[in-house]
Amino acid sequence: MAGSARDDDLVSDQERARAPRQVKSARRTAQILELVASTPSGMSLADVARALGLPRSSAHALLSDMTESRLLEAQPSSASP
């Protein structure tokens, strides 16, 4: 059943504007899950960003959200201080 005009009024312009970005984030999240699943040894932030052509800041935000949501588990860095 199609939504009524009143239902459409309940969705704000701000929510409509945010929808494409949310879809893009969902797509990127799926890409990260596929990438990480194909790499059992794990990947660094830089590896994920490079493999998917993302800015490090975007990869960091997505990976942080995914870790908080328990979709991924962060491992301690193996880099020396």
C-alpha cells in the first residue's frame, strides 16, 4: 500500500537530504565487510582506505562506527613506538 501524502509530510527535508549519504555509507560498510572478510590476517586503516579509494578520515569514521556496532573487532597495532 502506498504511503499517503500525510506520511510524506512526516519526513523532513533534512532527512530526505541525508538519505543519499546514508545509502552511500551503507554501501561502503558492505564493501569494507567484504574486503575484511577476504583478508583473514586483518587490515590496517591505511590498507582499507587504499583498497577502497577512500580518504583516511572517511575510512576511520566508518571503521569506528563498525567497531562500536560490533561488526568489526579492532586489533592492537603491531607498529613499534
